[in-house]
Amino acid sequence: MNKIDKKKIKTIIEPFKPYIYDVDTSGEIKNLTAPPYDVISKELQNELYERSLYNIIRLEYGKELEGDDDKENKYTRAARLFNEWTGKGILKRAAKNAIYVYSQIFNIDGVEYERIGFMSLFKLPESKDNNSIYGHETTLSKPKEDRFKLMETANANFSPIFSVFEDDNQEVLNILKKAVSEKEVKKIFDFIDDSGIRNMLYAIENEKIISDIQNEMSDKSVYIADGHHRFETCINYRDYVKKNELDKKGINADYCLMFFAPSGQKGLVILPTHRGIKGKNINIENFIEILSKYFIIKETDTDDLINENKKTGEKNVSFGFAHKSGRNFILSFKNETSDSKITNPLDNLDVSILQKYILKTALKITQDEIDNQKYLVYEKDAKKALEKVKKGELEAVFFMNPTKIEDVIKIASVNLRMPQKSTYFYPKLISGLLINPLIK
């Protein structure tokens, strides 16, 4: 493969020597890892604490204790434990630089999928005006403050940022699959997690294969799928390190830990997040009358609602609507409703159409109320959402179809931001498989 033309480089990735759990010392890997911090409830946090004294939760998302202050808190405890675990050999530093293949095999509605990608270091761009990486979500200050304090105190990435990239001819995907099939890898972990997902991690130490991946990635832009707060925190911390000349004291914050998934694979799955309505009375007759201006409306049975919405959504923007009265409808958007002159790709998204014509126009819910979730309840499980409507726990629910990966890339590439809960990449990445230290 030809050498990289440095003038054309977009994306710089590097192999690295992460800290990895030594299962002979620390125990079964399933009991040491966790989902991403931002989906962990207090109940799950407690459960993960009880599983093992060495579960990654104690570093990534520690408990807040009574009496915590500036000197003793969840961040200082994480830093102290990280040092203890590396000192005791609970976490061991890899001996060689490597790029890591990460595969997850999972099942949706009886169909098996495999999502495969790789983990490595990603060189953070020097400025926001770059063509190497794009996001699609709006971030909030509070989570970034939390992640910054953890990074500042512990000086490590305990979980990867999830990104995707366009791999139209499957060059990178084929390199990864070939490396695994021809056993040019070293298996690190192979386990089933709590959700029944098989997680496999392999190390590629072969310098030729690493170079091939670097070459293929050099001219590709990457798009953040999950982990926007962590990524922006990495940028903020890098700038903080430079400003305070902490790099001269051995801190290297120029790179972050990232997972890269080729976009063309069947296993890159985005699931919908359904919208429940609570605390907002819906007069069904008036509501349907207003919607008839914008949607073709078809009443249907409860049993057919979800599947029929999926089928309709393959050809057009469509929503399944279940009301607590027991009546159910398919709402198929009239394309002639939209302004053909509009070129903003956000306006064509299902979630944008739902917000504009249903939430704001028909239900009179304001943007501020949407942002603060005054009447909205987000539900990932369609069957559970429907059950809540039947029990009267929700006034209604709108069943969504998933956002397409092509739309995510299109919107991110022009620096636009999607509405809340537009994408749910499934499954989530496991935290704790690899830890990237920021101390040289």
C-alpha cells in the first residue's frame, strides 16, 4: 500500500498500550465491566459495585458519599483506586503497541447481527474547524463538567467514544475480518454480557496490518455515534493541559480512546426511541382532525400497530400512535405538506417532523417544554411503552422508526445537530475493556 500523503491526512489513529484487566488476578471479565456511565441507574450502579471490588464502575461512575468534599470525592477515589489496581496488577499495561478488534454479536427480533470495528487512539483535532470528526448531538454543560473532573483527577480514558466512518468498499472491514479469520490477532476477551450479547476483543500487534488500517483511515472523516460529552471533554482537557503546560509534566492529552465502526455493515444498527406523552390530555377526535391536514391517517388494531408502522416507514415517514382510549392509528406523512425549497436535511428527519407537526402544532407543546421533557417520556422498548398506555400510565405513545445511518452522516457532516434522542446505536459499547492512560 502506498505511503500516506501527509497533506491529505484527515484522521490520525495510533496503536497504543492500554491497561487491561488481568482476569487471573481480578476475576471474570463479565463481573468487571459495565455499560456506559450515562445509561446506568442508581440500582445498576449498586449492583455493579456488589459484583466486584474491581468493577470499572468504581472508576468510571463512582458513588457520591455523605461527607464528600474537595479533597475526598468520587473523582479522587477513582484516581486512588486506579493507581492501586495498576500497582497490584489488577490492571496490567499491554507489553506491545496494538490496535484492538472489537466484535459484538447480538439478536434483534430473532435475527442475529455482528457489529465489528476497532479501538485505537484518535488524534484530537487542533480546532473545531476540521474535517476529521463530526458530531450530531447537542451537549450539556453538567455532564461535561463531571467528565472533566474525572479526567483531570484520574488522567485516563476509562471508556471509548463510539464513532462510525464511511467504508463503502469495505476495505477496513475486510482487513479486520481477515486478521481475525487468519488468526493474525491475539484474543483478549470473549464473554456474554447481561444483555445476552457476545463481546470479543482481539489485539492486532502486526505492524503491517496496523499500517494498512492507518493508511485506509487517513483520508476518512469519522462521525460520533455515542459519547459526544466525553469527546468534547477530551478537547477541553487537551486545551487545559496545553494552557497550563501540564504536558511538560508528563500528561499526554492529545489523543483519546475511540471505537471506529465501518458504516456499510449490516450489524451497525440504530434503534428508535419512542415518544410517550404524560400529563397532557389529548382529545382524540380534535387531535386526529388537526393531523389530517398533514398525515394520511389509518386506524388499526393494537396487535398490528408496531409492525404496520415499520412497513409503512420503509417507504415514507410514518408514526404509530396508540391512545389510552384503546384506539390506534398509523400516521403517514403527506410529503406535499413540506416545503420543497427546504434544503436543511434536519427537516426531513422523522423526529423533526414529529416535533413540528405533532408535538408543536397539534399538541401545542413548546420547544422549551420538549427540551425539558415536560410532557415527554422516552421509551426504547415498544412493547413496554404500549403496555404503559394500556394501563393508563401514559396518555399516548408515538412509535418511531429508526434514523438511517446515512442521515446521521449527512447531518453531522454539515455541522447540524439532531433533536434529542434521535439515535440509539445498539448495542452500547462495554466500558472497561481497555483503559487509556494519559500519563506518559
